[in-house]
Amino acid sequence: MRDHLSSMTSRSFRPDVYQLSKALALTTTSFATPHIVDGGQAAGAPTRVDAPLKVTGAAKYTADHHPEGLAHAVLVCSPIASGRIVSLDVESALRQPGVLGVVSHLNAAELRGAPAPSWPDKPEELLRRPDHGAGLSLADTTVRYAGQAVAAVVADTLTNATAGAHALAIEYAREEAQTLLAAHESEATEPQTGQIPGGEPASSTRGDPDKALASAPVTIRATYLSPTAHHNPIEAAATIAQWVDGKLIVHDANQGPHIIAAALAGAFGLKKADVRVTAQFVGGAFGCKLQLWPHGYIAALAARLVSRPVKLVMTRPQMFTAVGHRPNLIQHISLGAERDGTLLAIKHEAIVQTGSVDEYVEGCVGRTRTRYACPNVSVKTRLAHLNLPAGTSMRAPGKSTGSFALESAMDELAAQLAIDPIELRLRNFADVDPETGRPWSSTALKRCYEVGAARFGWRSGGARRGGREGRLLIGYGMAAGSYPRYASMATARVILHRSGKVVVETGLAEIGTGNPTVMPQIVAEALGVRAADVELVFGNTDLPFAPQAGGSRIVASVGRAILLACDDVKAKLASLASSQPGIENEEAHTVLSRTGTESIEGFGKWEPDGSTPPSVESNAAHFCEVAVDPDLGTLRVRRFVSAIDIGRVLSPVTARSQIIGAVTMGLGQALWEGTEIDERFGRYINTDLGEYLVPVNADVPAIETIFVGEPDPQTGVLGAKSAGEIGMVGVAAAVANAVYDATGIRPRSPPIHFDMLMKEGLIL
Ligand code: MOS
């Protein structure tokens, strides 16, 4: 790994010394070296620094904490999808053994102003948001969706709390619920904010797509459906809350402790400094732990009610209604093209399910504006407010679903024109950002096509690429993906000790992306020290503000704050070295000991400066081979190759892990994942891991990842672009396109189950 990193930089790595002269010269990374990092070889690279803690069970997750005097809360969730609570008999629960209290609308009035469960793009501004939503869960008697938390029972043990929750008598008046997206498509309205997460317009037009479509020699018009889907991290949502002298102390499984603290402070009228939130290790999140959901407020209320620390861990079924989901979607795409495949027009409309009071916008259309060099593009997003929980971001939100539609449609166009799908994409390649006309900060998407196709053994040409292998139908499919770069205000402290140890402190959460491995590398490179001598201290609000681990933004945000903090350390070191004669050129530890200094502390704050950021996209090209057995009715992904452009790869081992995890989620999106609803009751029905299918090891082939990007000089963080989510974008389309290649049947409504192929005429 060190070899790799040093080959990426213009200066060599000197592992064992803090050389002052070196530390003072902030050498710039060389951006000239073209490189391919083979993710497959990353297994030989150093392991993640937190791996031993995780595999030995020493890493502590939220529910592993047991403060003295701990009581337990269990949520009570509404069985009706619409209506109101007529009566709630607190005594019915209080009569049960061990029950200490009941939290409900009867004693939760302050939640009326609690912030909405939609995550802010400027997390530091969360406190200023005037809207509400999460708190509505308990703020009045209204029931807006099945599974809404309407109460929590607190008891001395989990068993007693569970029994108390079952005993709590609630009478409901049920009203008719609207839960079917297709039935409400026509009345869906554009989002009030006019935006998708990230700040792009929810609807926009360039050129005249209607006119261009009307006169286009070739058109494709298709509708793609995406089911409701759930994140399903293995660590359930959990909060432990405790009040000490009017201050709120919280352990919480989340993607950003500072965001959770801000939300709690807002709800309870506290100063943010009086809320301490810890999220040390987080067992998966994928977006469902970005913001504070009702259970977090409820745990804090429960702790105050019983004057004890209270632990609230959600059950798996509760995870399906209380922490968001990827919403049910309808997407309409129209493409108009010349006979040679040149795109003349793209129209993309998404109709997104959301809750009755919330406005989560799945930003399906965002990348459609930038994907291809097409003069006439219109995108539109409409929301259908239904009696369902609020949706939220789920890994590569909008990009995973939007790319499924657009990249399927491109495959349909390629098939209709008998043009190779890669060739079609190259003919419409966006050399510059087609929305702004400005150049990309960097793009290696053509390299992704080239290197991925070579590794996969893509058979180019217009005809079908698969064929038969015995009775198996083999299909090859490919698709592209892109992911923008998000960044927001972040701070960090870097402390250089005389002993040679360096500590970097920042209040981020580690959800599995590899921060304890990557952040020390950033410090090591900036200061010219060994990464092994740098320790990341993270995961609570005593540490400097960091945004939520969402939108693949941590390196782009916190990474920059760390670089600024390193600059500060170096400036202080330089001034120390010039304070005494004869030590100007000494190593750092000599300067520190000769001046009697124990440590030097640097602070860095990065925030967007208001200028227009460059057009930055991470890119992917995915290649998939499927085998369909028409006799046995099986559909297997046999091979998967992903060529990825994330600029410079800071850490091959964690980057590879992000990509194979993301591809696996994309395979889930394509083939297994979908939450079914019973329309009669407006309830999700497959709310456990037995019935909600996620890919398991036996479903997933070895995923080959190849990084082909070059260090991007404009990203501001050592040439790195976003890495966490790009791996998922385009995967579902690559699988669907491979299924089409194998069977001639076009899957437009994943998950692609075999019964769909049978219904479409594939004979068993
Ligand atoms: Mo990710 S869905 O931005 O947590």
C-alpha cells in the first residue's frame, strides 16, 4: 500500500521520520501518472485498521452499551394506515410487571416542532429548518401510516417492556388509506422545494425535447417501475438516552452524531452543546441512519419520564416503517435518436411515493441531465403523498433508480438500432457537462468502457452477445453510471505529539466505509509521516463538527478540513522551529523537544466558499453475465465486472470494499429486493429478512473491480472523487440488460423474478 501511495505522489514516502523540512514543504500530489488499480489485488494490501476490533467483537455498537440503571423501551406501532387514536389506556400497560412508564401523544407535546425526517444538504443548518414531521409521530392523535410509532412502553427489562407494549390498549378510528402509487399517479404534484437532494432542480428543460421527439427518426418510450425497498443494515436502529443535570447524553446508531445532536437539541429546546451524542461503530446504515427518526426523540422522552437511562432498539419489522425506505417509483422515459444512434431528445419523468406530510424526493432524474451529450432534455419529478411512511435516501438515492430507467432505455435503443450498447454510449459521450457546458474536472468513463469491456470479454457488435450453453440461456449486459460530488462544512483537529504519534479528531460516524483507515492516510501524506502513526478519533459530538456520512461526502468534506488542520500544524511547527537558533532544519520531534513542547495542535475548517464548484462526477461501467435455466426456472448472475473512475484511489482495500458492497446492493435491487404492500390494510407484509430477500454469498459471484481513474486535480482532496455509492449506479440496468440479452424479454419492473419471465412467455 505504501508503495502504491508513494508511486502516486511526487515525493517519496519516508516512513520513520518527521523531517521538518519535508513537513514544511506541502508537496503537491502528482496528477500526471496514469494508473490502473486492480481492486482484485487489494486483498493483498494492508487490512482496514478497525478490522481486528470488528472481527473479534471488541468494537462497540450502540446497543452494546449498558449504563448503570438501564431501563428498556419498546415501541408500539399503529396497525392502521390512516385514522386517529380514539383512546390510549396508559394504565393497561402500567399494570404489567416492571413497567415504569408510557410515552405517547399524552405526554409528548414538545415533539410538535421536531424537525422532519429528511436529511439536509447543509447539515449545519438543520436547526434553522422550520418544518416538522418526525415529531408528528407522537404530537397528536393522527395516524398517517401503518407502523407509525404511536407509543413506547418503558420497563425494567426488555421482556417486561415487550409485554407492556403488547398490553397497551389503544382504540383507533380507521379511515380509508391511500397506499397504491399507480392509482395516484395523475394527482402527483411537484415538490414544494423544487429540488432533489443535493440541490439540483426536480424539473428542468433544455432545448425543445417535445419537438425533437416528434421529428426523431427513432424513438423509444418506456415505463420502468421500482418497488419500495428497505435498507436493512444488520445493526438495527438503536438509541440509549440519559438525562444528567438537564443535559442529554445519547448513544445512537447514526451516520452523523452532530446532526442527531442538533435535531435533539431543537426538539427539546436545548443548546446543542448540552446534547452529547456518541456513535462509535455503526453496523451498516445505507441512508436509514442519516437523520433522527421518531424513536430517537421517543428514547429521550422515555429517559426523562422514568429518570433513568433508557435503551430503545428497534425490531426488524419496525425497521420497515420507522426509519425510511427507497420509495416506490414510476419512471417514464422517452428517447429520440437519429438512425446512427445520435440522441436528439431525452424526456424523463419520475413519480415518487412519499408520506402524507413529508417531502422526500427520490432524485431519479438528476444524472439524466448530465449523462449524455443531448441538446434536448427535460426532466420532471412529481410526488404522490400516500398513507405510507416517509421515504429517504438509500445508497445512491435516485442514481440507482434513475440509472435503471435511463440505462435500460439506452439498451432498448441499442437493440432497436442493432448498435453495440457501448458504441451507442460513445456516440453520445458527454465530453463536457452538457447541462452547463463546462468541462468535467476529470472523466475516465471512456477508460471504464474500454478496460471493463476488455476484462469482461465483451462481444461487441449489434447482435445478441450471449447464446446457449447446453440448456442455459446466457446473456451479457452492460450499463454506465455516474455520481456527483457532494461536500459540506466540516472541521477537524490534528495533534502532532513529540512521541511521533499523530491524532486526528473529528466527529464523524464510521458506517463501514473505512474512515479509520483512510483519514490517517490523508494526514500521513500531508505531514509526511507514517499512516500507522496516525490515529483517527471519531464518533461523538465532543469532537469537531463533521457532517453526516451520506452522499459519499466524507473525504470531500472532512478530508479537506483535515488537510487544513495539517497546514495549521505545519505553520505552527515552522514558527516554533524559527523561534530558536539552530533548529530550523531539524526533524519535528527535535524541534518539539528542544523547545520543550509536548504537542502541536492544528485546526481546520472547510466550507463551501459560495463559488460554483467544478463539474465533478465519479463514473462506472458495469458488465454482467447471467445464466437463465428455462427448465429449472433459475436466474443467476455468473460474472460481474465493474470499471470505476473515482479519481485517485486513496485506499484500494476500502475502495474495493465499497464497490463490491455497492454492486451487491445493485444485484439486490435487480433480482431480489422489494417490499410488498397489502393494499387492503395499507401494510407492508414482508417485513423481515426471511421474506424481504437480500443477496447472500451464494447469490453473488466474485465481483471484479478495476479502478481506472486518474487523480483529479480539482477535487481538493488529494485527487479523490466520491467512492461510496458510485459502485451501485447502473448495476440493476446491467443485470436487466443481460437478462434481455439471454431471453429477449425486457425486464422493466425489478426485482426480476422468474415468474415474470414465464409470464412474458419464457417456456418452462
Ligand atoms: Mo447515503 S443513502 O447518502 O447514506
